[in-house]
Amino acid sequence: MKTSDSQSALSLERGVAILDAYGASPARWPEAQREAMLALLMRSSELRAHRDAAANLDSSLDLWDVQAKAHPFLLPESLPTQHAREQQRRDSLIDDLLSPLVGWQRLAFAAAPMMIGFFWGLQGTNAVEDWSTTEFSLLNPIPEVTSNE
Amino acid sequence: MRRVSRGDRDAFAAVTAVHAPAIERFALRLLLQRQRAEEVLQETLMRAWREAARYDSDRARLSTWLHQIAHNLCIDILRRESREQPLTENADTTIGSEDSPETTLQRQEAHQQLTKAFSALSQRHRTALALTYYQALPNRDAAQIMGISIRALESLLIRARRELKTILEESA
């Protein structure tokens, strides 16, 4: 039912505009209006005359036969994709950071954060063995003695 | 294109095999110079390779995306060349034919006449016709490539075909 609605909605003026814009071949017409256009052509001799004129121009246009040369496109080996470029950028950033260092120094650089954490842990506060005393001293601080001379 | 964006050269070769001839013909119709058209094709494919990760199949078909890249490159060339020398002075779109010499001659004459007629059109008229008539892209895609509405595209097409008809009738 939708098709018949669109067929009746297509005016002669719109039919002429379609032929003037896209030519006589239904393949080039807007897909949504193709069926309605064909139905309108069946009904309107005026539109058929217009289509013949458009077909005339089309046959001239078809003579402009431009051909592509058959040459393979060779992608340069060195040309990376955007994804690969981003990866390269990350790699080069790390390289820039580590470039002044050699062999064992790079290893030491990478291991440094782990060693710092380890020694920090060793030198931390002594473990509290008697929590009851600690809690008592924290909760009941010794009052300050003030002289009242 | 997802494979291409990950650097799959075989996938890219398959893309170029399908789309390169159409892109070259499109550039040739816009620029009317084979050498320039080949340059546009090369640059279009290079950009497609580099920027493959940016391609969004929900927004445009692959052929539309490639035509859009080629279109932008052609516009750049036309703007640059219009300041230097008009491309139409050395229009070259022909290629060898396998027909008889007489038929070939007739075809070449018609071809030259059409090349001349097309070169007289404005760049926007030529682009609209090339995209919808010769590249047979849907009007929505052609309008998207040109960055205009479908209504504006149709208006350009109507004027382009009328102008072309007049030029061809005058030269006949």
C-alpha cells in the first residue's frame, strides 16, 4: 500500500525533474522513487517524451568513455598504517627515555622502582607487638602538667 | 578495512583491485589529465592505507569514503592549477581502442567533443555529473561527497545537463 501511496504522490513536475537530473535510465533514479516513476511513465505520454529527450543526451554522454590504466598499486614497504604509526611513536618514546643507557643500565632502570619499594618496606616502622599498650597510650594521652604559680 | 587498519597488505591489495579503477576514472573526469588523475589515485590509496582506522562503515560506504578523499584531492589540484594554468589546455583522457580505424576515429572525435564540452562546465557541475552519472553512485552518497543536500545536488545536475546539451548542440 505504501508503494501505491508514493506512486500517487509523485507529480509530473517531480518526474520531469528526475529525468532532467538523472537521465533516462531507471538505475540512476533515486531508489525510493523508482517504482513510482515507472508507474507515472506508463500513464503520462508527456513524461515519456521527456524521457526520450533525456535518453538522447544520455547516449551522447555514454560516448565519453574514460578508461583506467591497468597498473598495480604498489604500497611502499616503509609506509605504516596509522595504528602502526601510533605503536612506533610509543616505542620511540620508550627508546628515547632509555637511549642513553646501555645493557645492564637499562635492566637496573627497569628494576629500580621494585628495589626502592623493597628497601622502603624494610626500613618502615617497627611492628607493634603489644597492641593493648599502644591503644591505651593513644586513647589516653598523658595530660600536660601546667604550673599554677 | 579493519584488517587494513592493522597493516594487512593483502587486504589492502584486495581493496585497491576493486576500487582503484573507479577512483582513477573519477579523477580523470574531474581533472581531464591522466597524469594528474594517476597522482590523485596514488595519494587517495596512500591516505586510505594510512587512515584506515578512521574509516567508519556506519557513516559511509567504502567507495563513498574513497571518492570523498579523491574529490578533496582533485579540488585542491583544481584550485592550485587555476592559479597557474588551466587543465583544459592539455586535456588528455583518451586511451587506445580495439575497434576498426574508422570507428575508432569516430569515437575519438565524439570523445574529444565531449571532453571539450565537459571542460567548459564548472567544477561543481562536472563533479555532480561524474559522481551520479558516470560513477553511478546513489544521490545520497554523491551529495555526501560534495558536502551538499540532495536537493542542491539535483539542482546542480539539472543545470549541468542543460548546459552540456546546449554546448553539444552548438558544436554539432
